[in-house]
Amino acid sequence: MAKTLYTKQDNVELNEHLSTLNDKIVTESKISVTEKEHLDDSNNTSTINLNNNELFNDIKDIFTNQKPQSKVKIFFTQKKGAISFNIDNTIFTPNPMVCLNSKRFEDKYLQQLESYIFNNEDELNPDNLITLIYITDIIQKGLTPITIVTGKYRYLLPKIISVLNKYFRENYSVLFSIYTMFNGTTIIQKQKEENAAQ
């Protein structure tokens, strides 16, 4: 059986590890720092107490790149947004098996979306990745919320938007990593083409 490239558990474990590591750094930093100075063979000890909570919260924010979020991030909407995206005939179109399961539509649709990056294949489907990279690029440029448009699935649109928001919130770190790798590869390829042309 082929090894999974990414799993949902990897994402959860990475977040837990980073949280534990950051808490440990902050806790260790709060311990008093003691310096021993040897002046004229005497044992003078000076203690520096680092108890400034605001300073440590700032340091924690730097290490985690996290800012306190007052509200849930909305990436997609049915109302007017910064940009429109038609999901018909894209990877975001619910497949027939998902549509037939109306009672568990949201769960099945989320599984469909997650299968694009969490699967047992040796390589991820590049067509799927291009669409995910495109949407991640729009989000990175700050063009949110994105208005989701569909002609075929209008009656399912509120559920589709809800699942898309959940999917991008829960898996944004993985999607952003894929986006970053793709951009790095593109830049390297452009540099090679420019060097070959010279």
C-alpha cells in the first residue's frame, strides 16, 4: 500500500506540538535568571526577574505567528464578496455520491474535499492542486470573502459554503505549505528559463 503524503493526524499533531513547545518556551523564560559575578573573589549574586507577562505574550506571538482572533475567519460567502468563483465543473463540485447522501451531505462533501490532499496515492493529482493553489493565492492576496457561484447546486449552496469555510480553516496550514512549495518551484523554473535565454 502506498504511503500517505499528508494525513489529518499530521496536521493535528503538528498544531499540538507547536502549542506545547510554545508553552514550554514561555514557562522556561519566566524562570528567574541568575548571574554570578566574581568580583575580588567575593560571591556577589545579582538576580534579574523576568515577570513581564506582556513581554512574554509578545514573544509567544512571534514564535507562533499567531494573533488573537476575535472572530472566525470567513473565506467564502453567498453574498457579494471581493471576487466571484464558479464551482461548476471544478474540484469543488459535489460528486454524485455526495449529492445522493442528503442527510450526511456536509460530512461526505468534507471527505471529498479532504481526499484531494489526504489520500493513499504516491502523488497528489496536479489538477486538484492547481485549483487549491489558485484559491489559496486569492486568500493570500486578501481578496476575501470569495463569492461562491453555482448554476447546478443552488439549493445546496449554503451547505457547500459552510463546508468550504470549515475545510479551509482546518487545513489552511497544509494548503499554504503546498502553495508555498508551488510558488518556490515556479520561481526556480523562471530563473532557469531566464538563465538559459541569456
